[in-house]
Amino acid sequence: MELAGIFKYFYELLVSTGLPQVWVDIIAMVAAAVIIFGFLAVCALFLVWWERKVSAHIQQRFGPMRTGWHGWRQTIADAIKLIQKEDITPMTADRAVFYWAPIMCFVAAFAVYVVMPFGDGLIVSDLNVGILYVVAITSFTIISLLMAGWGSNNKYALLGGMRSAAQVVSYEIPMVVTICSVVLFVGSLSMVDIVQSQAQIYQWYIFRLPFGPIAFIIYIITGTAETNRTPFDLPEAEQELVAGFNVEYSGMKFAMFFLAEFVNMFTVSAIGTTLFLGGWQGPFLPSWMWFLGKTLVLVFILMWFRWTYPRLRVDQLMEFSWKFLLPLSFANLILAGLMKYSGWFNW
Amino acid sequence: MAEYAAVLVFLLVGIGMVLFTFFLARLVRPANPYKEKNQNYECAEKPVGDSWIQFNNRFYIFALVFVVFDVEIVFLFPWAVAFGQLGLFALVEMVIFICILLVGLAYAWKKGVLKWV
């Protein structure tokens, strides 16, 4: 059951009402944005629950069990709790910066979904700069973290914000260079072109030896760091910085940071699926199911990391990026260039 | 340009949705601020001074190195897209370009800039 047909049917229904084309397009885009917002909200609720269950099973405890079957209503209850919480702005905070930081954080995570290929034909707008747009928009998260850290006028928040900016900035370069090495094979930045160049399973970029697996591993490591998750979760190290940049936030503003964090985790996995695991391509099942399935497998791997590895030290973290990942990713890019030029594995 | 309209729509809808949830929360949440509650959190102590202070310039140096490599990446993307048509010349050119920047990285490394203290 392909979803693209359903959306096409509604679009044609909208066209048949006789509205001017501009309005039809605007209504369709707003509807798409609202649907994706709903999807992400539900997805984040699910991922929070899933993360707690995964952590509990890895560490031999129960996790949420009391509310509903295996606690599936727990995160819904949490969301209702958060919406009722008082919204506190510290007296000395920079009010405007403090207010807009969570909005910016969420919007930066949300705007990526313009170019997300959920399935065959299930893409809001196939921009020709696709993957570059993703890289550009996700960078705005750094600014929002800095805004939150600086705007709170709190020492822990400031330290957390600065650390996380330094970390995200450091891991961005290996990540983008790795993305570049995939783009080199595709010859296009468009997300649809990237997926379509991996039609068969042996064409998936993860299987293009020797560059593919290295690129995928670099991507997963940098993706974990970009989303500030363990073992790279120094910005929010509970034991030393209480909660890092979001220590002063409460209520819905805190919920927005939380939501953005899980949306970002989903984004990183979804982009990883698109780049290395063939996106929506797969036999028998509808395309969107393949996409979601592969993405959730990557999400699970990120969760697995989080509950298995201890946290790195700040200096180890920075040196790992600059002294290991960066040279490795450049070497891998040159390797990919050589492979492409020599016709090695050039299917 | 029409396809980029979706980006604008997403930005506006995103902001609108967040503001809408803030508004919803305002309807149901309590509001009872007082001086102690609105104080900055500092482990239950009275906050000492501002936190808007001069900051370790280590962050600044990393940001500087980042900008250098980020600009390089801006050049890498068009190269990667056009690589299929350009062939050997582009490959050699880019290897030279990357090597020049890696010399810069080696210099920074040698100078101890990449060391986090």
C-alpha cells in the first residue's frame, strides 16, 4: 500500500475545486508540514518510550511498566505533565534570546523534513541541493544551543552550550566530508537521485568496498556526536553540568528541546538510511515501510551505543574528531575519488 | 524558485506550531512567580555574579579552524557533483587542495592548538 497515491488523490481533489494554482500549492505544502509535524510528535513519543524500554532491557531493569501494556502510555502522560508545568524565566536572563532558543532548536530540526524521502514519491520538495540543504539547516541547532546557554545567564548552561557548540562544530567536518564522498558517487545532491542510485542491494553505498563501510562508520560516529548522545553527551553531562544548556528551562520550552533531540536522532538515522542503506528501496513491502524500518534499525543502534558506552572526556572527544576522524574522512574521500575514477565497483 | 517555497512554509509552520503549543500550555499551566523561584539555578546557593563573562579562547581557536575547513567543504561539494564529468584532472587538483589544507591541520596540530586543556 503506497502512501504516495493517497496524497496524490487528495492533491487532485484540491486541484478540482478550481482554486488558483498558487493557493493549491500553498495549501498542499501547509498540509504536508502539519502532517509531518504530527508524525514527528508521535514518533518522538514512541522513541522516548522505546529508548526507556531499550535501556531497561540492556541494563536488566523494567523501565515504564505501570501505565498500559509495557507502559506505552507513559510518554503521553509525560507530555501532558509537561504542558501543565509552570514556565519559569530566570530574572537575569536575556528574555528574548531565552524565549527563541527552543523555537529555533525545534524549527531547525523540523525544516530538514522538506527534503526527506519517506518513500517512492513521498517527498515534500525534491530540492536539487537536497543533502547540502540538510547540512545547512541542521547547523542552526548549534546557534540555538548557544542561544540557550547564553540567554539563561547560568554558569552550567553557558558551559554546556559552549561545549556543545565546540563539539558539534568539530564533528560536523568529518560528517560533511563523508557525505561528500557519497555525493561524489551519485553525481547529484538531490535526495531522490541518491536513493535511486542504490536500486539493488549490492549498490547500497555501505557495501561499496572499501570506501563504503568506512564512510558509514564515520557517519554513525559523527551522527551520534551531532545529536549530543552518549558517548558524546558532554554538553548535558548530568553529574557535572546538571543538564547543560537546558538547565533553566521548564514546561513546554524544555519539552521543545527534548522533542528536538529525538527528532534529530530520527533525522540522523533517516539521512544515514538515505545515504548508505538504499533509502526506501526494497522488495515486497511498500517503500515507506522499508524507509521506516531501516531508520528504526539505525535509531536502535544509536540507543544501543547510549546504554553500552561510558562518556568520553572533553579532551578525548575533541582529539578524536580532529586527529583521527578528520584525516580519516579526507583519506576516505580521496579513496572514493580513486574508486570512482578507476571504475572499481562502478555499478 | 517555486520548490523553495516549501522551505519557507516549513519554517513558518514550524514556528507557528511551537508558538501554538506555548499558547496551549499558557491556558492550562499555573503562573506563580516569586523572587526565589526566579533566581538562577546554582545548586541552591545564591548565584555569584553574572555568567556573561570573558570566556576561554580555546573555543574561539576551534571555531577558527572549523571555519577554514567549512569553507573548504563549500568548494568540495561542486567538485563532488561534477566529478563524473571532470575525470583525472579534477581528482589530482582536489588531492592537491586537500593536501594543502591538511598541511594547515598538521601545523595546528604541531602548535598544540588541537589540544584541549
